[in-house]
Amino acid sequence: MRMYDLIEKKKHGGSLTRQELHDMVQGFVAGEIPDYQMAAMLMAVYFKGMGQEEITDLTLEMAASGDMVDLSGIQGVKVDKHSTGGVGDKTTLVIGPLVASLGVKVAKMSGRGLGHTGGTVDKLESIPGFETAIPRERFFEIVNETGIAVIGQSGNMVPADKKLYALRDVTATVDSIPLIASSIMSKKIAAGSDGIVLDVKTGSGAFMKDLEDAIALAKEMVAIGTGAGRTCCALITDMDTPLGLAVGNSLEVEEAIETLKGQGPEDLTEVCLQLAAHMLFMAGKGDVNTCYEVARKALLDGRGLKTLAAMVKAQGGDPSYILEPERFEKAACSFRVLAEEEGYITRIDTAACGIASVMLGAGRSRKEDRLDYTAGMHLYKRYGDFVAKGDVIAVLYASRKELFAEASKKLLSAYTIGKEPSEKKKLVYARVTKDQVTRF
């Protein structure tokens, strides 16, 4: 195989065979194919696209480029959830324990935050003592004991994606649906779960700003999962406003705990129940409506909270923080952000909210940045709310007062205030299965 010939083939709209994709992925990971040739291939894919079989084959070859996790040592059906990322998205902290408390195993590998989106691993590490890097054997033991464990991704899982994403990032080929879909699904397939529920975000804080683009991406990912022998579905959920009221690592853990007590924000609670219902459905626990009611009752009776505490203890964390969240360390400084005019909040630039939280120390601009687990914000005024001039929109938290000036400007810039209220937004826009797209 000559990489030149594969580039030429794709440039003219041809489909690459499974063997050609195998040779290309293996050669790139081994360093035998230079970046400049793979960059040319990525641009050819960007303009010419890929067929469904071709995308599935690429995904499977990427998944097989490193460690493939065999979850057969874990008893029962294993179901995973993946979110395409957002601001205030702490759903894993709620639905993982909730679903596990209902008899479905959740063996989850999660990532860290980068840019304006938060990461589940960072949030969990705000719990004193919690370990996200544990041996695989112990990982399996914890899932069998408690029903759930959440760890960081293995250093040798899907090395092809790590190299390809770094190249896509500097060649303006990130926003290619075949490449996005294969990147996400290669990691999910390598992680080994039987069923996968995809939470595809859309809106100002999401990668896919447009609903139709989000649906197109979801269709590709569900088709890949199905083609790889997994049970798979996707929900298209709103990320045009932050999810819940808290943004920041320990702040989001506290909000997840309140949600597991049945006292969380309405939007976060509803999205979590919808995702949990579909995870239970994937595991064969009944139809979606039945599973929704089962999940709702489990949320109210505290089973999920007990499971979260058990997982935290098993992974070296202090479970008293789950049962008494007031124990979390508080930020040294706080600052109230006030409305500068009167009216209705008609738009919130969610990405700008996330960037403001990064400016406070809650996220990373670079991989090596250290996090302040206490930093972030509580939002007191949401989309559709009426505000008077001088009302508190949000309270910011940081370790140093000097961080507030720029962060508060950024947050204020995220809010658009108008004279008339806007239409209420949907929380879930559509469900995508292998057979159909159902819009709500």
C-alpha cells in the first residue's frame, strides 16, 4: 500500500477498503506515515466524506489500534453513556449511580475537561482521596461490588485517535462528521460495554451548534455502534444554556448529590431521568416509559446516592463528602455579578459561561494547567427569567479577587436581555435509533 494512492483514491471520492484503512491506521500509529500525508487524507475526507461501511471500518480499526477492554469479567449487562460535552454537564455523576442502583453495571472510562467544557474525571477528583487511575482488575472488582466505577481513560486506548485528533486540530478538519463520529465511537467500542447511550448536545455551548448537524452526527454514531455489534441509541439534548445551576468541579459534585436526593434543578433532573431511562432500556429493563418511572422512583428514595457513596469509598474517596456535601472546601473569594439592565433573558452564550469558569480556575486552557476545584459559579438567573437592574445574575468563586474583573465581564457578555420573553426551550429535541429519528 502506498499512502499516495489512498489519498488519490479518496480525493476522487472513492471508498477505502477495510484492508486499506487497517494499513493506513496502523502505519500512522507506527510513525511510518508522515503527518503531511495523513493531513492530506483528512482534508480529502472532509471534502469527499465517507460511506457508512467505510466510517464503521475506520472506527473499528481505530478502536483496535491500542488496548481493547474485555468486560466479560464483570457480571451482567454493561451499559455506557457518552456526552459530546458542555457546560454544567454533570449527568454522569447522577445517572451512573442511579442506573447501577437498579441492577445495570456501569464500567465507565471518562475524560478530563479542556477548553470551556468540564470533565467527569476532574469533578470526581475534587472528592478528597478519590482515585481515577486504578488497576483494571480492581476496576472490575469495584463494578461487581458496587455496580459502578468511573476511571480515567487508559494511556494506550485508541492511540490512533490521539494522533489523528491532534492533527485535525491544526488542519481545520475537526468539524467533519465522519471524523467526529469515528473519534467518539472508537473510544466507546474499545471500552467494551454491551450498550451505549449517546448524549449529543446542541446549542451555543455544544460542538454541534445546529440541531440538524447534531442529528446527522447522532445517526452516524448510532450506525457505527450498531455495525460494531453494540446496542446503541442517542438523545439530542439542549446545551444552548448551561445544564443546572452550578459550573465548576466541586460545585457540580454538590449539585449532583442534591439531584440524587431528588432536590436538583428541574432541567438537570429531567435530562438525567431521560438518559437513565434509555440506559435501562438498553439493558432490557422494560420500555422507555416504564424505565423512566423506575428511575424517577429510585431518585426519590435515595438509592442512587447510596451507590455513589459506595463507589467513592471503593475508589479511595471519603464517602462522608457525599452524605454531607457541606464538607467540600469553599472558595476563598466570591463575587456577585449584577444585571446592568431590566428585561427578560433571551439568550445565554453557554460557551462564554464556560470560558468565564476557566478564567476563574475551574478549567484548563492547556493540558498542564492546574485546577482550582473550588472555583466556578452559581447561576441565579436563567434563560427566560425576568431581571431588574441590579439583580444578582450569578455568584463567582475563585482563589483570588483579581480573577473576577475579566471573568465577570465575560459572563455578562454571555447574557442577552430583551423586552419580551422568548419561547421556552426543549431539553430533549430528538431520539435517534438504528431505525428512526423521533423528534419531540
